Amino acid sequence: MLFKNLRIWFDPVSRSGPVNMAIDEWLMKNAGETPVLRVYDWNGAWASLGCFQSLAEERRIFGEELEYVRRWTGGGIVDHRDDVTYTLAIPRSEE
């Protein structure tokens, strides 16, 4: 068994990029002792990019058709126009 307990949050509200990233960051910092799986949608045409990605480079790829938001974690660019996204916040006690 991967986790003894897991809280699941199917977020019913489509949110903007900055709000989604703020919620994810809050979950990572405040998950408590139980892992949380958040499944959510985006309101609008968004792309998220990792903390080390170049916004100028991503705009050359997608142009102005998307709005951009930076994740506080790493990773590459993710086009969120047609996806359902999830975040898994795991407390250090589960490592």
C-alpha cells in the first residue's frame, strides 16, 4: 500500500492559472500528515511553466494564444487547454 490514508479533492471550480498554482503551493506547505490528491480544471487557455523555464522561450512556442503562469516547482511547460490536472501533496512523514 502506497499510503495508509489519502484525502481526495475533486475541485468542482475551474480556476485561473494563478489561483490554481496558489492552491497547489498552499497544499504542499499545509497538507498536514495525510497526503492530498487534488484534481482540477483550468478557467481559460493556460500554460504553466517550471521555476527555471524561460517565459520568452515559451512565448516563442505558443505565442500570445495562451496565458502563462509559473509553477513554484520545476519541470517544463504544460499546455492546460484540454486537460484535467492533478496535484499530489505528500507530507515529509510519508517519505
